[in-house]
Amino acid sequence: MAEDLAREEPAFPPAEPDGLAPLMPARVEGGAHRIRFGLAYLALAVVAGAALGATVVVLDRPGKTAGPEWSSWRPSGDRDGQPRQIADHVSQRYRRPSGTQLVAVTYAGEPQVQQVPLSAVAIQTGGDDSDSPPKFVQIENGLMYNLCGLGPSCAFPEGELSEGGLQLLRREALELALYSFKYAGADSVIALLPPNVGNQQDPEDDTSRTLFFQKRDLARELERPLRATLLAPELPQPAEIDPDEGLIIDRLTQPRLFQYEIRQAQEGSAFLILAPLVGG
């Protein structure tokens, strides 16, 4: 039987010399043909299945089709501890020309003011004199960071804040937001800025300022590695930000820079009223 299965027979028997039609094969021989063709198809199916399985294994093998890592560092543990890890990792890397830390992040966690939870932000869309109603954004899955200068009352030490320093500060807030969206599961990030980052030409300008980011607004930046957004491999000094990176920072942060007031909601929570600012 092994010899029969291994032997390859022609599809039709050779024609007889007298030109008569070929004889029909015997029924037993026809059964053998069917068995041989069935086994052949079974063997092909097995080979095809094995090839498909190998393809799936290759495609599913870690590292074969995955793109580059989003960042070389990431927080560990659960959501409760991740904001603090992000704040420590980011803030210690931002320095003044003197080498001292740019700001300290004194709070990292669920949005709150004086232990009163923030439930929403109200964004004014038409300016102070407009009758347009504000746009309310509920904060159900947000994080907040309080960026504190190293002077009295969280202010920058007198004379140490420059335009380059403000841009670097916005860069730090942007990096905090990107890490929070990528790894800590946040949908929005509030970054409260030091109290004296207002108009540097007006020492009396103590308007409270904040950056408010929403994850959907940074979707493109979250899909590509962090180094494609923040270009400098090493953090620059305030006066050394690359012009190309400066354009990216301004584009992503200036439309999200606001002055803010804190209001009390009827149910006891608090919310921020945000008025857009340009520049800074």
C-alpha cells in the first residue's frame, strides 16, 4: 500500500493503438485515486495551516511590529502614586542657569483647592465683555499639578523670571500633561503656575494663571514618541530653547493658557473660571 500511495499515476491511461476510447478504470482503482487525492489535499491543508500558524506567531511576537517606545521612562505602580512620580521625574530636570530647580511641584493628584474637590472648569469664550455663556468641562478623570516658585508664597525670586523662563515653564507643564495622559489615564490636566508669571512689564500684575490641557487636544503627540514633540535630548536653559521646539511649545501651550478664578458650586465643590490669555 505504501508503494501505491507513493507512486504517481497519469491522470488518464495512454490511448490504445487502434484509437478506441480509453477504458474506464475499475471501481477499486477509482477508490484508490480518491484516497490518494484526499490524502494529498489533507497534506496541503496541514502545510498551509502550519504556515499560517507560523505567520501568526511571527506577527504576535513582541517587538516585531511594535513601534518605538513613547518614552524611555514611565511611572510604575497604580494611579494613586503615578502623578507624584511624574511630578518628581519631570520637575527635577528643569533648571535655571544657576543650576537650581526651576519650580517645585508641591501638589500632584486629583484636582482640588484647599482640599475642596474641583468638579469642572468654565471657559469663557467671548472675552470679559461678552454675553456668551461659558463652556463647562466636567473634570471626572483629571489631574492637577501645583507649580511653585522657590521664592516667598510660591513666587519666583525677584528678577529671576524671563521670557525664556516662561517658555521653559510652559514646556514643563506640557511634559507633565503628556506623561499624565499617556500613563496615568487622565483625560484633563490643570497646571497651576506661580503667582508672579503675569505681565513682566507690570510688577503689580499678580493675575493667577494656569494651563488647562485636554487629552483629545494632544492626541497626535500621544501617538508618536515624546522626543518628536520635545526635541531637545537634554533640557535647554531658558535662553537656549531651539527655535523649532519653541514653535511647538507655543503652539501647544499658548492656546491653553488662562487666567483663573475659583468659585464655589452649590453642591459644595469648587470650579475654575478660565479666561483665555495669549502669550506668556
